[in-house]
Amino acid sequence: MKPGSEEREDKVMSDVKKLLAGIGCRQGEAVLLNQPGGVGSRSLKNLAHYYNDNGADELLLWDLSEDDEDHERTIKIIKELARLIDIPIITGGRVRRLEDVKKYLYAGAKAVFLDGSDMDNVDLIKEAADRFGSEKIYVHLPSPRLLGRVSEFLQLGASMILLDVGSNVEILEAGSYTSQEGPFLIMCNERELPVISVCMAADHCAGVVLTAPKEEEGSYMELKGELKKRGQNVITFNSAVEWSSFKTNEDGLVPVIVQDYKTEQVLMLAYMNEQAFLDTLRTGKMNYYSRSRKSQWLKGETSGHFQYVKSLHLDCDNDTVLARVHQIGAACHTGQASCFFQTLAKKEHRETNPLRVFEDVFAVIQDRKEHPKEGSYTNYLFDKGIDKILKKVGEEATEIVIAAKNPDPEEIKYEISDFLYHVMVLMAVKGITWEDITKELANR
């Protein structure tokens, strides 16, 4: 066994295994991998949302572009998807030089895979791993015949091997595979549970990529639940507290406060019985019990306004649940975003939540960009262009340095505020949002 391989194996075996959705992108459209044709009416954006909301752990987006123009279009799509979905994106497919790896990563990809069958990529694997870190570099093996080179790719700096077995899962029992050290993400064309389970159970498997995923075939969360029953260590919702420890009312119900996981807006209040709670954990969608109809109901079943679970919390008395969700559409049956839209009393106050203030100021800057206002300093900067904006950012940064030498904290607060404003103008010009910045910081 090679040095370090034992530690790598222990890590893979102890970690949970992931279930990924794999889809191709050509001419801006979703394309099934290893199969002819597209995916019907499902747009790439809608599919990515579906995988994100329904329990896929990561998205493998294959760049199938055949020319530079389409390649740049795909880069923009990756950037947009990285903003829209929470699950990490792995991408690759058109890597010819280090700059291509950089573009994918800067667009928001978690990792980039290179073609292991291309001998020209040998030096590029090492160069990319040295530049961006091994954890960001994967190698794709389009055929099991390349398994003999796995050790070489890992030594060059790759951290993961994408092994394409297609429908030939028998290779996972062959000596050419079992003698390898991995870790592997196994790409599988099949959608049958027994086949996926075999892939998951393979030596050194870190996860399975379903290369023919379709929305109508059901929830990834439910599929992972079935895999868990077969002994696979996959990511599912498991409550830290049993329902028997909840303090229910006389009807066996607990109230559930529902909150938007991004904006923290309170959306609604509903009730759960035990079955609704268990179904919520199983599906990843909010289920409730209707006291008026005396029956269980899935939020969004008729309206399409599903609530996808991000986290569930129990209060100190064990009698109230707080659900943080991704809300599709309006939460209220009236069409309002929140059921709490009627103001009864209010005292004016200044908003000081940092991110909300940043978002509000940035929204004004964006509005000036789209709807110029005469006499606006922001529009003056936009009109002068990028060089003027960069000059102001540089000047304000210098002012911060000077102010920091002053013992009076008021001056530096003023200069930092000026600097942040001009940075936000620059962000607007470059198409960067605060969410992009906070995601990048969260990843560090």
C-alpha cells in the first residue's frame, strides 16, 4: 500500500457517501449524459433547482460545448446556477489549459474534472492542483481500462476520481477496480435501486453520480432513504429528538413556525402530527396536519408552492418546531409571500442588520444603474466608467489607511463606509452580488 493510501481509505470509509445528479450542458440546454437527446421541456435551470431542493448532494454539470462561444455561455450558466442553488457544483468537459480551470472555479464551481484519457492533461493536473489546491481537482476516467493510472493521477494532485461505469457495474467487483485506492465518484447510467446500492457499496466509493436523472422519477431524498435502509451511509434528515419526547397538545399536535431560510421572514404557522413529522423527514418537504380538515397535507401539493426543508429546530420546552425552508412561490393561500402581512401596530426604527443594510444600499445602486437619475453621484460614476470607479476605490482604500493612524474611530468608520459604497458600485458594474461575496467567504 502506498504512503498515505491507508489514511485516504479510512477517510473515505468513514465519511458519508453522496448522491449526485449529473447533467450535460450544450448550447445552453440540458442534455442527458451518455445518452442521445435532451431532457424534453425541462430547462437546465429548472432541473438544477429540482436537484437542489429534492435532496441531491451535489450537481455534476458537464460542459459539452463544441466551440468557444458555447463554452463561454456555459461558464455564464455555471455562474448563474452557483448563485441560485445551495448544493456544490462540479464541472469540466472542456479543459485545455489552466485558464479553463480558473474560469470554472471563478464561476463558482466547487471542483473541476480533467479528462484522464488525454495524455496532454498529465502536466495540467499537477499544475492545477498546485495552483488551486488538490481538493478542487478531479480526474475523469471515461473507461475502466484507465484504472491502472489512478495512483498516478492521485500522486499528481487529484483528490477524486470520476469513474464512468455506465451500465457495467460488474467492473466494481473486478480486480482492476478493487486493487485501487480511490476515492471514487462512480458515474452510473442506471436508476434502479439495487444497482445504485451496488455502486455505493463499492470499495473506496465516495458517492454515486446518476447520469440519467429526471424530475419525474422521484425525490433524491426518498431514494437516499431507501439506500439507508440497505445500510448505506448517506445524507438524510434524521431528528436528534424522537417524536415521543415532543410535548404535544391534547390532539397530539405541535405548532410549527415556518421561516424563510435566506431572508428569515416568518412565513406561516401550521401544525404537525407524528406522521407529518416523519413524512417531512423522509421527503425533505414540509408536511402538516390540518385541524379543520382533520387530515394530513403536503404543503404545495395543489399549488406547487412547496416548502423544502433546510433545517428543523425544537424549542426549549419541546413543544414548538421552527422550520427554516426554501419557499417556492407564496406561502399564504391569499397569494401573499407571508401569512403575516397585516400590520397591527408599528414603531419606526432604523434597520441595522448588516447584510440587510448592504442589500438595501446595493439595491439602490442597482436601481440607479437600470433607471438613471439626473444629478445622481452614482450615475456620474457609471457614466465615467470602470476606470473612474477603480480610481475612487483606490482613493478610498488609501483614506482608510490614513484614517487608521488617527486615534478617533469616527474618521475610520466614515472612510470604510465610503469605501464600501464605491466597492458596491464596482460590484454592480461587474455583475457581482452580496450573495456571491458571502458564499465565497463561507467557502473559505
